[in-house]
Amino acid sequence: MFDLIIRNARIADGLGGPLIQGDLAVRDGRVAAIGQVEGEAVETLDAEGQVLAPGVIDLHTHYDAQLTWDQTASPAGALGVTTVVIGNCGFGVAPAPAAHRDSIIANLAEVEGMSLDSLRAGMDTNYQSFGEYLDLLRRKGVYPNVACLASHTVMRTAVMGDEGSARPSTPAELETMIALLREAMDAGAIGLASSSNENHRGAGGVPIASRLADDDEFRALVKVLADYDHGVFMATFGERHTIAFLEEMCRISGKPGCYAPHFHFAHQPDRASGIMHDAEAARARGVPVYTQGSCQPLSLTFTLDKAYILKAMHPWPATEDHQELRQIFTDPVFRDAFRVTLQQADSQHVFKGRWDWVPIAVVELEKNQGLVGRTIAEIAEERGQDPLDVFLDIGLEENFGTRFTFFMLNMDEDGVAELIANDGTLVSLSDAGAHNSLLCDAGYAMHLFGHWVREKGLFDLPTAIRKVTSDPADVYGFIDRGRLTPGAWADMILFDPDEICITNMSRHFDLPGGGERLLRSAPGLRGTWVNGVQVFDGDDYLQVPAPGQILTKFDGARPKLGMEQKRAAE
């Protein structure tokens, strides 16, 4: 007797092999049989010829806080995700000694565009150490499987307090950080994450703490990974560090390194391909260097008082007080100074004044309804005004209620195609759980299957599935996940390949304290299973005992990417 049989499916193994028509049986959370399955099951489902594939492994999320109040890690399961990695960029929530907990949460809220009020209203903070945090998640239960990275900025703040964002560490402070990293690895951390990206700022606009670490601090921390049989170094870099530095970190640790973010920059068309080729060259030298790339355009939707991406640009104010902002934004001196910033060729700034990529998403005033969907550049040309003045004037006229969308990166599809076709680019970068009112990119795999497979023909479907299942599983060392083979964990999605896609974003006010977030859905997704238990039925989450596991055991073997290597290994 099986627990579940899904019959009449086109089964993708997750390794890049051709789809197989047949049945799949599950027993005790694992794949028990594939093919023409004989026997009975507690539950039987007719797939009606749809595709049954491994669930998506989302390597780059920020569900750290949300999981303390939301078992489902919404919208993960509703967008085909069955395993999530948290603690990315070095921004997590543990360890959190009581004296520094408020700073840790406030920094997370700022750097990841989260509502501080929602965090304060919703977070369960009954933990201090990294291990206690994992224990808290186990007690609460989780729908997706969860792996947690040890967070550099959080450890720095736990040791140094607010001084962590102001200066290098002392030898004694670094030793304490090393001890905290060892504690996290002993408790089951999947590796270490950090950031030296110049756009990452904490509460009050100060640099996030890991940006103040010197290179020797990075070297000392990754050296800890060398003492463990598993591990990965997830690095969010900007101008200061390159693939060459990440390669050095990988040589020290003996573990894979993942560079992020890997987007295509229209204003620097050779940058992304250069990063890709540098990582490829490192792998050719036997060093496991990978990148985290996106298959979607990067856009942010925001109001003028919460212009997250502009806060890193001088002299944009950090305050969100409406009265103060109105005084600043109506000042011609501020406007002229910001115009100068937009004209400068500063590669650190993501927004380059492309007002033709800034449409208006939502307006408050009835008289402005005709502006929805139009870009600032179009409106400015029509009015004979400077685009910055139009942008600010509309936001002020509507008392900060206007929602603008910035399309910033990955706008050149030829450039994006080159990146994501490379097996060293791990398709991810959802940022799920963060920037809730600005974006929702958690459905990247559904976009990959719909846009890049069905519409563009860049991949065949088995290859696209491999790139978001067994490829990330193998680099990060997930055991028996990311594939549908006998004995593997039954993390699965069922979908119609002729329909699968992601919708536009819609507004919801369902975060703690009535906080706002944007969500997308995935038409064509019929179901999501975690460890053999269905958690999403195509319409909603199911009320079931939370089936996800807090993952603490990983395979330290060097990853093998590509269908031929994987099928030989299997």
C-alpha cells in the first residue's frame, strides 16, 4: 500500500532527462516507484497528462522573520517552491541577543524593504542563538523545507552592536564572531552569507554591518567552513569584490561560492557576461564558483516616501516623514542636486534615470487615472517638463499615494538569455519574503517554464526544470532533493506546460498589523507537494500538518551540473 499514487503524468526526473509517461508512487514521504505502478494507495490522483516535476528550490529568499508567524512561507508553495534557503546576503534574524535584537530587526527591515511595524507585530522572538531559532521553526512547523545560512551582518551586530556598522572588528570581536559561526554550523547552518554591496544600508541609512568588514575578516570566517564536510559561501557583492575574491574564498574554504546578484545591466552590457565568464574560468580551474541570476526583469513598485532604490543615491533623504519629505522634494536645490547624481556615471547606482522604464502603476486621484500605465518620460514630454520634476510633482500632488514601478535590470532579453543558459548561473534571486510592497519575484520558475521555454524556446522543458531543481540542490548539497528518482524525497509540482506562467502583481494587506504586500499567482500550477504531502491545490494552501523539514544535513561532495554528468552519477 502506497500513501499516494499520481497516475497518467509526464514525469520529469529533474536531471534533464526526457519526460516519461507513467505513474509515480509515494511512501513515507519519498518516491517509492516510477513507471507503470501496480498496487493501491491511500490517495490516488489522475494527472491527466500534465507534467509532474521536482519542486523548485529557491536559493535566495528572506523568509527568516515571516516563518516565525507564517508556516506556509507564502507565496512559496503557491508558486511551485518546495525548499527555501534563508539568511541570504548575511541578513537574518539569529543570533539575536536581547541587547541587540532591536537593531538586528530594524536593519533587516530597512535593507530588505520590510515593514518594521509588521515585523514588530508578527515576529516570534523566543530565541537568542542560531540553534534556538531553528528549534523555534521546528516547533512551529513549516510547509516548505528550510535551510538557513549563517548571517555575517547579524553575527557582527550581535558582537559589536551598532559599532558593527561603523568600523572594522578587533581581533577579540572577530574571534567571537568565529565562535558564533561555529555554533551555527554545528546547529545545522548550510553555510555562510555576507554582503559588501554598496547599496545595502541598514536603519538610518548607515552601511549594513558586513560592509565594514575588511578582507581578512572575510578570510577568517570562510576558513571556518573548511572544518566542515559541507557548506557554501553566499556572497552579495558590488564594486568592491569580484569573482576573483570569491574564488579566493572558495580556495580557503574548499566549498562552493555563489556570487549575487547576477543581472544584465543595460548601461554596462559587458558586465554580466564578464562575471559569467570569470566564474566559468574559475570552475575550469577546479574551483566551484557559481552565480545567482534572474530570468525576469527586475522591477520595484513603490511610493515616493518609500523609494527604496533611491535612498542609496545622494542626496535622496532617508526619512519617511511626509512633512519633511514635502519640504525637501519641493526645494529646487534638492532637485538640481539629484539631477546631477542621475547624470553621473556611477556604476553603484541601479537607477540610471531611465524614465522611459518608470510607468505609473496606481494613482489616488480620479483625475489622474489616465496616467496609469504611462511612463514618466511620456508624461514629461507631453507636459514639456523635466522628468524628475514630473515624478516628484505627481507623487506630492497625490500625497505620496502614487505607486511607481521601476524597471531597472534584466531588460535586454538577449543579455538575460546568455546568462541563464549558462549552467554556472543558478536561476534564483527571488528575494521572496523581502521588499513585500515593492515586488514579488517568487514565481521565477513559473516564468522560466512559460516565457523562456514555451514562448522563447531557449530551453526544452526538462532542461529548464533541471536548472531550478537538481542544479541548485547539487551546488548547495541538498540530499535526495531536486529530483524524482526512487528514494528521493517527494517534493513535487504538477503543472500544465501549455498554461504555466505568472500573473501581474496584486496588492494585499495581510501581513501582521495590516501590512501591505504584492503577490502573484501561477495559472497552470495544479498542485505542490512537500515530502509527499500536498500543501497547495492550485487555488489555495491546504490545512495539513506542516510537512516541511528544517534541513541541517547536507552533502559536501563537489556539485555536478549538466544532464550527462548527472545521469551518469545517478
